[in-house]
Amino acid sequence: MENQKQHFWTRDSSILLGGFFITIFLILYIWWPLAEEYLAYVDWNGAWWLYMDWLLLGVFLFMSITIVARANLKTDVLIVCVGICGGLAIESWGTQTNLWHYYTAERPPLWIIPAWPIASLSIDRITRALNWIIARKTTSPSTTLMASLQSLITALYWITFASFLTLMLVFVSPTFDKSYTWLSLALCVLLIITPTDHRFALLTFIAGAGLGYFLELWGTTRECWMYYSNETPPLFAVLAHGMAAVAFWRAGLLVKLVLGKVRSE
């Protein structure tokens, strides 16, 4: 990644992992009836391993490992803050417009909000790893090769995001009468047509969609949440995680820019 001398485990990794487990503990403590209901499906007196949710445990383990990788609280705190605010906005839009709903019928449920900053940290690590791999593989390329690679990335960027926007228009069309939806569409268009870095935006989208697939697969197949289309999961929902990741990244850049100008005054 950016600093090759930096170790996988840093001092901030311990702090971040501790905060992660505290968050999980608080969610279980505050919403214990929901956790108790979920655990009731496990036959603890029999072959309990057959009843364990291995997909959830696998996703939990993966995110636990990735969020501590080369952690840096100076940047991670911003990612967490943006993830919380962005997650709340997205969940409010989806549940208020009935694009999806949770089994608890909350609009939105507060217990799902912490999942957004945790996922944002994991996506940040995946994106930086992918970016580092590509940068290493293209070390000191010829000018011609570099130009061709940049052209390819730019083309893939526009194809990917144009396709997503088309899919989004189709999926959210039942809610065109909602101002929430038009604001979301306008934001997506603005983010797409004003890229700051085609490669990093594309990698962020891929990382977000990749992690989003497993999150959506778990949530929809367990009926924790369900979309109006009843797909498990719908393609739009998977790719929307990629778009959300790009939006969070861009929001973080904007906050950094504003803070930088404030400090310089």
C-alpha cells in the first residue's frame, strides 16, 4: 500500500479492533432480544455447527482482519464518521421509499447503521490493496503503455458507472414520486460526471460491490431485510454498495479539503 515500511499491525490496529468489538457488544446488549431470537435457531444440545451461520461468521472474520490492516486513526476516524452519516442517509432513503424493509419494520433500524462504517473501513483496505497491486505491476512502464492503460481504465470507468446508473433508474423507478429518490439520483450523476481519480474510483466501486455481494447475500437469504423485488439479492443492491463506497470516499475528500482550508486560514 502507500507506505511499504508500515507493518500490517499498527498501534492503531489494536484501538480500532477494540472499538469494533465494543460496538458489536453494545449492539448485542442494547438489542439483545433480537440477538436472542436469532440464537434460538441453534440447537445447542445437538449438532450446533450445522445451525451456525457460517456466512455471517466468515464476513465478520474477513472484516475484522481487513479493518486492522495498517490502521491509521488519523484517516480512519474520518472514514467512520462519513460511513455513519452516509449509512443513515442511505438506510433512510431505502426504508422510507419502501425499496427495502427490515424484519423489525423500523425505518431505518439504528442497529444496522454501525455496519456501514465497519464496511467502509474494510472497503478502504481492499481498495488500497488493489491500487497497490496495480501500481506495483505497472512500475516504470513505457509512456505508450501508460497512456493505453489510462485509456482502458477511463473506458471501464464510464462503462461501469453508466451501466450502474441505467440499472439504478430501472430499479428505483417505482419511487420516482419520492423526492428522496431524485436527490439520490442527482448525487450519483454528480459523482459520476466529476471523477477525481478514475482508477481509484473504479477500484473503490469494485471493492464495495465485492463486499456488498456477501453482505446482501446474507441479509436477504436470512430475511433480515428484503427488497421490493424479492430477489436474494438484486444486482442493483450489490452494485449500490460500490456506488455508496465511491460516495463515501468522495465525501471524505471533500471534508479533508474543507478542513485543510480552514486550518490554513
